[in-house]
Amino acid sequence: MSAEPGGARLFDLGYRSYEGARERPARAMATLAVFTARRVLGLGRGGRHKVLPAITLAIAYLPALVSVAFAVILEDLPVDDLISYGDYAFITGSALALFTALIAPEALCPDRRSGMLGLYLAGPLDRNRYLAAKGVAVFAVMLLITAGPLLFMFVAFTVAGHGPSAGESPGLLLRILASGGATALLYASLSMAVASFTTRRAAAAVATVLLLFVPVSVVRSAIESAGAPNALDLLSFPFVVADLSYRIFGETPDDASPVRELSTGLVAGGVAAAIAAGILVCWLRYRRLEAFR
Amino acid sequence: MPESLIPPVISARGVVKRYGRTVALAGLDADIGPGITGLLGSNGAGKTTFISLALGIRSRDGGTLEVLGHDPAVSGIQMRARIGYAPEHHDLPSELAATDLVRHLAEMHLLPHRAAVQRANDALWLVGLGEERFRPVGAMSTGQRQRVKLASAIAHDPELVLLDEPTDGLDPVQRTEMLDLIRRIGTEFGMHIVVSSHHLEEVERICDAVVIVEGGEVVHAGTLADVRRGPEGLVVEVDDRADELAEILTERGYEVTVDGATLRLGAAEGIHDAVRDAVADLGIGLRRLGPRGRTLEDVYLGAGK
Amino acid sequence: MLAPVPTAGGVPLTAAPSEPRVVAEGVSKWFGALVAVSDVSFDVGAGVTALLGPNGAGKSTMLRMLCGLARPSQGSVRVLGRDPRTDTGVTRLIGLVPQQESVFEPLTAHRFVALAATLHGLPEPGAAAARVLETVDLDPTDPRKLPAYSKGMRQRVKLAQAIVHEPALLVLDEPLTGLDPRQRADMVALFRRLGSEGRCVIVSSHVLDEVERLGSQILVMSQGRLAAAGDFHELRALMDDRPLRVRVRTDRPREVAGALLEGGAAVGVRLDGDDAFELDTNDARALAHALAPVARDRGARLFEVRPLDADLEGVFRYVVER
């Protein structure tokens, strides 16, 4: 403010009430989702919180980068020698599962440990909205790992001239999203369900890893020695996820997992059921939770 | 608008809450009006339960409840956007800087981003944490955390602020500062405040009205002005021989109770001169003399079970 | 009620009430580079003494050393002449009611207290437990288990358990938290009674309004050091860079004020309307003794005598902020 002669002013530094516009309640969910996604990826936090996300992203995107590099450099390389979309899911499977074990615990556990959940619920949120926002955040971050690299490959190949024809593109795009989306949804719901049982991130992470990997060995023995139904293979989640991706892309893997034997309907149904179960468990746990001490 | 025509901020009729077979609230009736109200009661009396019902975080088992014109069980989401809350416990996310925490919660209360940044800053300065606002909350002392909680409760300029035991863990000087701050916020900033506490003197110091809760029911509700109205007795503090003084006055027909070096006398004719003369005769020192209206403690002890 | 003749550890407390029961001499405690307590010396006799201080002043550490739970890095602590840390006999003389909510077993109150009595080697633990539960106004025959008790009742059980062996030294950390005014009044009366029986009761608290009811002996710690000790009225008198300001309401302000000034009890007066005046004094005691006689001689009625800033909070602030 320019002071005119004799126009000195004293400004009141007291409290200013807020008369401006306020957002609508749904905005709180968006704020929470973005906040959670950023925290999980280590953004806005110290350097050491970015390490694991960075490593995982590197592992996830490396094959895509390498493939694209090869395709660009060696122009006449047969495309078949590069990684197929179906193979990709399988390759990045381990990195994916480990990252899964970290995201949901990071998204859910600290809030219950630190009293933040109570503070959130004392705002324009309820438990359902809270979970929905968290779910969206976890899902979105997972999508970054599952569909992200494939999309990158797709775009890079297309630009480099190795991509599919214009007619096939929408279909391929859809498959990428379907496969990435289904995988992300499955891992998100299972890991959130596990994380809803404990406030300790490390415990939740270990439990998630166990949930994803232990059935793989146990189920096989149960089926072969004890004659349990083959459908039990649907509990070997990493295999299920890989197999689903192969089916979506209409490819046949060289080393087929036992899941290959099951019908597509069963596999799709199994995945859907697991997703639903995870969401239900998580929802039930949060309904009963004491937000207050 | 005359005070009696201003609608209460929180209105409860017959509110019931059970946890299993325990009845936490057994038909609570209260009108918590504009201004600063103290929710007073010992631990386990039902204060925190009532607050969780008023916020709509828990559902009630009976009765009606209206907060800022909303039924928390029905339109709790819109209602909570206009309320600020500081819980009793001191747990806060330890690695977040104070300013990030306050800003995030302001945004979660539907303030646009820029406004949230600005107001978080202002709120932290207001509560005296201006210089420390970039420190992680985990590195803060209890006193500082209490102030961070207060800042988060007011940053989004709510209409109603609920504070649960805001002086818990604070030393005497910090208590006074916190109480003064709360009083300021309630009187100057146009926010209604409910302070839940078991500290009777603190409630008496800063509140305009009080609701006393015991055993899940309201045992007394009213303004502090009403509490203090009433026949004025006398309080006398001497430096020696208080019991003898009490005896002399009792013999003269006055009603006296002794509490250490302090005597409390019921209102009566000629009491001032009687005290003066007895003190002079005994040759003891008169430290304090004054009218004694009813205090909250009298109400509490008279009304309680 | 407790045994008719106050005893501590079975030994009758015949020592004169004014003899110190707890003596700290040059006590310091550090944890690595952190100095929690620095060169603190005091003695505490029978009666109730309040330990005050800002957070982080070293009070909890000091209390732990008094009970023998921690060893001073330097200096000594003696309870009834004995070292609470090394002399196992003396732990029978100490009772501690810590601040934290203890984990309560599913026992009845009587069982719980009797257990403590047994651990202290009392000859008749059941009877002792019953007696002490009645002292704290709880029913020894109550069949309910502790988790069913309210916080106020559990607080009283904690206290019962700490006094069942009739300790000479009772240390209480924020004992009135969460109690309603009636329970609080009862507890305060109990502490005062224990103090007048010859026991040494040390109460640590932040709530000055409650502390004021316990009596006027205080110890103030600040920044690990002892900032003040003694009767708080006397401490106020020692605050000599701050004359005590007192407001007096009377029907003859001019006469009374004038007389006090003349007599030297006040060093300055300011009339305030027709019915009051404020005065400054450097001698609180002389003023207190002069007020009633002067008023009587002048035929003046005294309606109010109010010291400004002489309450416990005023003293506390002054001591801690120096």
C-alpha cells in the first residue's frame, strides 16, 4: 500500500475469519487420496522414504526401457524376441508383490498408530469414505507398477514404429488396462485387508508377503498329495495374476503354471472373489475399530 | 439478539449410549449454548462418550441430538466440516512438521489449498508456535503438542470447537497460558467452544456456562453467573490459630467451616466486624478476606451423588 | 483406621514432627550428557510437602531417587537416616503411588492390597488390607474385581496398597488426576491426616488449585535444580524485589490507609473510589497483623482484603522465571 502524506496505517494482526469459498465434502476424499499416494511414494518426505519406491519403480520399468531401447537401436530385431506384454507381468511379479507388501501398510497402519484416523473421522469423512480414498490411493500407486510399464512400452513401440496397427491399438490398450487394473485391484484389496489387522507396518508387510507366497507351495502339495480340488490353485495369487495377464493378452507362456489348466471363467471368478473378499474384510475391520482411545 | 433467543449450539434430549452391558450415557439432557461452555465431570463420567456422539463418530442408542442444526447420525459429514476438534490423547504423526499437519487437516476440512497454507501458518503463530512450526511433531514436548492440536482445531475457522482435556500434562504456567488462549479464541474469534475437563477451577476460570456430567447424566447445567449468584458468605485466611478463630466465631453463633488456614463463613448479620475483632483480639495476621459466592465446587458437591 | 499409635515399619514414630525424615544432599543425576537433577539439597519433615515444577524440571527423577528406584550420580538421599537404594529394610518405610495407570490384575481390591501387605512381610496381611481399605473409603468385602472399578476407585486402591505397610515416606505423583471434587476432597483430607500423624507425604502435581489445599510447604524444581523450598507464604515474603500489593475494601478507606502508612505496614497507598484502596508493602507479615487492629481502632468495617499476585501461582511463576 502506498502511503500518502499523512496516511500512515496500523494493520491489525489479529485473527482473520475466513469468508472465502469452501470445498464440497467429496473434496476431502480427493485430498486424502492424493496425500496418501504421495506419502506412499515418498514424496514430500525425507530421502530415505523414496529409496524403496524408487527401486521398485526401477525394477518395474527396466524391462520396458530395455525392450524399447533394443527395439529402437536394432531396428530389424524381430519383435517376438522382445518381452511380450504377457511375460512382463510375470517378470515383474516379485518386485510387484514386495512393493504391494509396503504400500497398503504405509497407507493404513500409521493412521491408526498415530491417532490420525480419529482426527480424520472428526472431519467431513466417515469410515467408508476414508477407506474409499485410501483404496483409490493404493490402487493408483499399484497401477503405476502394473499398467504403467506396459503403457510405456506400448507408447514407445508405437512411436518407434514397432507398435500394433491402428486397428489393434484400442484393443491392446484395453487389455493393458484390464490386466494392470485387475492385478492392481487384487493386490490392493488383499494387502489392505491384511493391513487392517495390525497397526505395525512391518507385521502387515510380512503378513502380506506370506499371504501372497505361502499358498503357492502349500496348495500344490495339498492338491497332489491330498487330492484337494484343483480350484485351490486360485489361492496362488502370483501365478493367478500372471496367468490372467497371459489370457487377457491371448498369449501362451512357455512354462505354464498349474493355473493354466483351469477354465478362464474360473480364473476370472476367482480373482473377482478374492478382490471382493479383501474389500469386505477391510470394511468389516474398520467398522468395528475404535477410532478413539 | 437477546441471549435467550440464540439457539443452543448443541442440543441433547434423552441421549443414551451403551457399550455392551455398560451404560455410558443414561438419558442425557443438555443445551450447550453459544459462548464457552465447560463439560465437567470426573473420568468415566461420560464426557468423552458424549463428544464422540456429538461428532457423529459413534452412533447413539437413543434420544435426540442436534449439533449446529444437524443430527450427527444423519448429516454428520456436512456438520463435521464446520467443527474443530482436539482429542484428549497426545498421539500425532511424529514425522510430520507442525505446519504440514495443520495445513493438511485444514484442507481435510474443506479449505482450498492456498487458504489452508496461510491459515495454518496464522494458527500456529497464534498459539505461540510460530518459530517452531517447521519442527516435526514427534520432537515436540507435551505443551507444544497441546498447542498444535489447538491450532489444527481452529485453522479452518470452524463454528464450534471441541477441546478434550486441553491442559492435560501441562505445568502450571503452561496451563494458564493455554486457558487464556482458549478464552481469547472463544471471546474474540466468534467460535463457540466446548471444553471437556475434570478440572473444576479451570472451567470456572474461563467458561461462561457449565454442564456437569456424572454417571452418564447431567447433574447440573447453567451459566456461571447463576452459580455465583446466591447469598454471599465470607472467606477468611489467617496465618495462625485458625481453629481458635473458628471456635470464637462459632461461639458467637456464626456458621464456620475450617480448611487448614482458611475459614468459610455463612452470610450473617455483623459477620465482618465479628471477624475483624476476633482476629485483632487473637493478635494473628489477616492474610485474606473476601466475599464468597457459591462456587462450582459447592454446586458439584451439593448436586452430586 | 490405621493403628492407634502411628508407626512406620512397626517402629513407633516418636520423632518430633519437625525432625526431617527425608534428606537429600547435593544430589545430582545425569544420563550421559543429560543432566536431569543438579546439586539438589533439601530436607522434608512430617506433614505434606508439594513438589512443583515445569515439565522436564527433574521432578520424576528426583522422586525415583527418593524411593530408591534410581541411584544418584552424586550426593546422597536418606530416608529416616537410611539409604533407600541399598538398605532393603527401608523400602518397608516407603510407599509410592506412581502416575501411570498400573496394569490391574483380575483380583479383588482386598486381595490386591493383601498381596502388597504380604510382600512387605506384614504379619497379618488380610487384616491390614481391610483396615487400610476402610481408610480410603472402600469396602474390603466387595467381591468385584479391580477392572470393574472406576478410575477414582482404582486410584484409591493404589493409595491403599501404598500405605498398607504404614510407610514413613509416602510419595504420590499426580494422585488427584481424574477424581471428582468429592473424591479429591476426601483424598486431600487423607493426605493431611497422614501428614499430621507424623508421616512424610510428598505430592507432585501440576494443578496448583489442588496443591493449595494440601498445605503450604512446597519444593519447586526448575531446570534440574531446586529453585525454592519452604512455606510458600514465607517465599512470597522473600520475593523482595516485588512488594506485595494488596487491595482492601472498607467503609473508611482514607483512615485505614493513612494509619497503615503511618505505622509503616504499608509503603505506598492508592485510593480507589469511596470504598477501596490498594497498598504496597515490603513486610507482608506486619501488614497482616496490622490490618484488623487498625480497622477496629478506626471503627472501619473490612469487606475485602485481597493480595494481588500472592497466590501459589504467583509464587510459582516468580520462582521459575527468575
